[in-house]
Amino acid sequence: MFKQKLVLTVFLCLTLLWILTASIALGQGGISLKRTPAPPQTVFNDGTGSVSFSWTIDYATQFNQNYILEIIDPNGNVVHCDSFIGAPSQIANSTTWPVPAGATSGPYYGRLSFFSNWWPPEPNKFECQASAGFLVCPAARIRIRKFWDWLDANGIKDGVEETLEGWRFVVKRLDTCQEWTLTSGFDGNTESLMVPVKASGTTDFTITEEIRPGWVKTGPNGSVNPVTISLAPGCSYHEDYGNWQPINITGYKFLDENPCPLPGAFPITTTTRLPNSKALAGIIIRLFSYNWDLLDTAITDANGHFAFPTRTWEDRFYIMEEIPHPEAPTFDLPQATPFVCIDHQLTRWQGLYHCSASQSPWQSPHLNFETPDTITLDIAEPDVACKNYGDNYFYNQLPSRIWGVMCADGIKLGNIKVEKDNSLWEDAAVQQDCGLYVVPTRPEEPQGLRCGKYVLTPPDLPDPKTQEWLVTEYCCDNWVIDPHTTVVPSGGSYPLKHDVDSCHDVRVDFCIQTAPSNRICNLPVTFTQEGYKTFSDPENGVIQGGIIYNKFNLAFANNKLIVGTTKTITFDGTSGSLKRLCMFLPQTGACGKLDRNYIDPWDHTPAGALAGEQIALLLNIAYNKAAIMPRTPGWDLEKFTINSGFFKGRTVGEVYNIANALLGGDLPSRYGLNGYQALLETIQAINANYEFVNWNTYNDRGYLTRFGSAKKSGEGTPITVPYRF
């Protein structure tokens, strides 16, 4: 019995000792082992990771043996062991283990063991043990540099392109949905991010850039966002991410017609183009940088629109239009002009486009008269990608000019009064030294005279009964060969024959002459189609009821008119017959129908011009024979010879007969013609040979010669021949 109790007592003591020993071995109270980083963070095996251990040992047993720290890999193998010197009192120590590059991934742990001589029979007896686990993972590294790709937006950082600070990127592992955020620093670089990857093969990640308003990503992978990358263990991804602020600069180019934008009408904030403006195509527009470096060139299209290639934002640009400069024309002033000051003080208008105004919502003031060929763009940073800084308008004017000279006897009489569109204008002052005058511009039309109908009134004459103003108008295109001359009595006004429109340079000269009330001169006179239209008007004031209505029965036997060999129209003196005459439309032949009515308000009729000119020629021949128009007996128009062109040497009558045959159905080739144009131009020139000015004046253009006689030197120069009707 005693023996059994002894055995039980020994067993209980041993059990108690085992429990105490076990508790010490588990680190309870006597040993503490910690590791850094703390769970659940992992340590990467790219050769840069490490794990640190720190511990304390506090045990009431004298021991002086070395203790050890072992690193155990996932397969249970000791891959590292460090030995530390023991001490008979409390121990506090630490160490760091660098994880080798390529270390097997998985769960590792550090095991701390120490020994003592507490059991004399067995020195270096195992005393206690503690462990701390950690996870080694395969890894890759991600680092991003952010830059402003303003130079060329090619996704490659050039030396002059700056880095950008404070841009954020989100990195996401696709198979685990883990996310990390990176932010670029002052040098554009983010911190180096270690990301876990699969132990073998590759792992897919996305990098999403947080794009700011108005910016567009340029690389890598162009503007793709997010970018997907695949990383193998140990890989390092270090890329430049570029951004730029693309903008578009566009506008329009218009011809600024009446009304003109008014100077001083600020502020004008509208970006809608001004009224009465039409597009100008083919105009060169240039874009400059803030320091006037040429950046791009654009050309306006059929709608006047221009657009520069997309470029990076800057806070200032300049847009400048290029005004086309045609070559200066060569011309001679009429030789009869004795005023030397013209050449020195007034040259012919060259017909240039003149900048009148520019308009843009990006400049101040919005409507610019000071430098109308240039727009200064001061633009804020774009708030959307590819923002269009448009509504930039250039307005150009082809200003007209009205000027002329007054004869020496008229200079002292006073200035010339001007009306435009039935409203008084500024008087045109006559220069006392040479008689030159120029119709002035007005504040509301600062870029030059605008389109409209102008009337000039010369001063009253000293002797209105015996004197009259001889007025000659020269248009800009034909100064010498196409003058228009008329007579204005004292107190009368002269309406310009040419409407003042874009680029018209109209010269009007005033000379005093003796009224030719007792002079008689009869020569053949022809009317153009336009002339017959005018003088067929019953309201023309020259012949009551109109020349055709009143004189038809004098011009044609049996009141019959024949055109094209077959078509006739009769006239019986009634308004119905007059209407039939005016609406006469030849139907035969290839030339079609008459292209002009004679009396408004009947509609203009689209038709072949040859038929209309032939009717005008028929009337001219007939009226000359009947002496309805001024003529010298025996000077029948159809007997005159043509001086130039395809039908040179032929008579007017021969040309008339050929035209009648073609209108009747003959082919032009029968008469050596390729078509109708040469014949049409010839008849037009015949009808225009004698320009009927009024019942006192006409001009002989010299296209016709009487009875085939040779043209004398100097013939054909415009002359004014007064006559009595």
C-alpha cells in the first residue's frame, strides 16, 4: 500500500513538473517572441524583403548556455540558424533575417530555443521554446513617373517636358481584387509598390489613372485607361505616364458687308457672326504662340471656316489672318486729264481685302477694331478634353471709293453734294489746287464706302441757260475703254451708273460745257438689249408710252417683225400687242428663247442670248432706216463693216442674215463657226457700238466702219457727240 502511494506521489510530481515545463516551452510567462512585420502582412521574395524578430526571456533558473533562433521553411527544413549567448538574468534581444531572392513561397516560422543546467544529471537541458510565423510570397514591383506631354503628345517624356505632382493611380490585382493607391511626388515618381504575384507564371494587374478634367492620357498604350499589365515573380514595372491638354482653335472668315460693326459699341459678348456677312474661302490664317513662334497654318473652306490641328493648351495664342495682296494694276489715266496732283495724291484702288474687325469670346474687348487682322486668345485651362476655343471671327471689307476731278472753271463753284440710298451724306470737298475730290467715309463705316446707291450733285452753274455739266464715269475695271458720259443740267444730279459694291473704285469727272441746243449731228445710234428695255418703259419720261409702243408702226412695213426666218409678231397699237412684243419668244433653232423682257414687272425669262441680241439688232436696223433714231441719210446700219473679230470685213447685214439662218435651224458649221459664241459676241458689239447716253449725247466705240472704209488711226476712242433729236 505504501509502495502504491509512493508511486502515485512521484507520478503527480512528475506531472506537475511536465506541466510547468510545457508552459515554459510554450512561452507562457518566461519567453516572448515577436516578429515584424506583424501578420497578416507578407514578406516578398524579390531579394529586398526581410523579417525582424525581437524577444525577451525571463526565467528564474540559472543558465549560461547559448540559445538559438532557427528559420523553418514550409517543408520543415531549417534554412537558417543563429546562436546567441545566454545570461543568468532577463534577456531582451532582436535580429533580422533577409529573405533570399527566390525563396520558396509559403508559411515560415522562427523558432527560439534556450537551454540550462537546472537538471544536474543532464547539463544543457532544453529549457523552453517559442515560435512566430510569417508568410513569404512571390512579388513584383510597380513604380510610375507622371509627366506633362505638352510638346508633342507622343507618350514619351522629352527633356523639356515637366513632371507632374499629385496625380493618383489605382493598382488592382484582378484575380484577388486587391487594390493599392499610388500618388506622384514632387519629382513625378510614385513610391515603389510591391505587389504579390503567383509563384509561377504571370499575374494580371490593372493600373487606372485618375484623369483630371480637360486632360487626356498619351501613354503608355496611348489613351487607354486602365492599362492591363502581366507580372512574373521578381519583375519590375517602371513606366512614364504622359498627359496633355488637347484643345482646338477654330473660327470663320467673312466679308463684312453693310452694316458695319460700330466702333465703341462695347461690350459685345455675342459670338454669332454679324449680319450681312458672307464666307470667304481660300484665306490663309496663321496661329502663333505667346512669343510669336509660328505654330500652324489653316486655310478657310467654302463656308469661311478654318480649324487648326489639335494642339496642347497654353494660356495665350495669337491668330492672324493674311490679307491677299494682288499685284498692283497697270493703267493709264485718261490723257485728257490735266490735273497733275492725281498721280501724287490718289492712286487707283487695288481691290484689297481690308480688315474691318475681329471678334472672339476669348479676348477683351470681344469686338476688336484696333488690330482687326489679329486676335489675342487669352484662354483659361480647359475643363473638358479637346475643348474647342471657337467663335473666332475675322471680318474683311472690300471698301469702295468714289472720287474724281472737276474742271478748272468748276473748282471755285463749290463742293459736291452726296446722297446714299436717298439719305444725305457728307459733302465731297473739291481741292482748290487741282480739282480732286474724294467722297468721304463716315464713322459708322470706318473701313471705306459700303455698298449702296450714290447720287452726286455738282454745284449750280453760273449761267444755267447756256451751260451744263458733262459728267464722265469710269469704273474700276475699264478706266479707259469703258467710260460712261452724260449731261447734267445746272441743279441736276448724277446717279452713279455702277452700284458701289465691294472693291469698286469709281471715278466721276465733272466738266462745264456750253449747252449744244443749236448743234445738229446725225449718226447711226444703236441700242443694246438693256437700252431697249429702258426706253421701252412707258414711264421713261423721254417718249410717252415708250419708244417701241409709239414708233413700231413707223419702223416696220405692215407692222410685222420677223425673226429666225419664220416667226413673226404683229403690232396693232394696243397694249396687248405691246405685251406680245415684249414677251416675244422665238422657238425655232438651237438658241432657245429670248432671255430678256423689255418692260418690268414681267418676269425675267431664261433663254438664249442670241435670240435677244438678234431682236435688238433688227430693231436698230429698222429704226435707222425709218430715221426714228438720229442718223445721217444714207448711213444705213446694215451697210456698216465690222472692224475686228471673227466677222471682220463682213457687213452688219450679212451678220444679221447669218444669225437669222441659225435661229431658223441652220448649223453653225455651215458658216465656219464652232458654235454660237462668236456670233453672239459680234452682235452684242454691234448693238453696243453707239452708246446711247440720253437725248443729247452718245458715244461711238469705233467697232463699225462706214461702207468698209479703212479704220483711221485713233478711231474707236470714246468720244462724246452732242446732237439734236
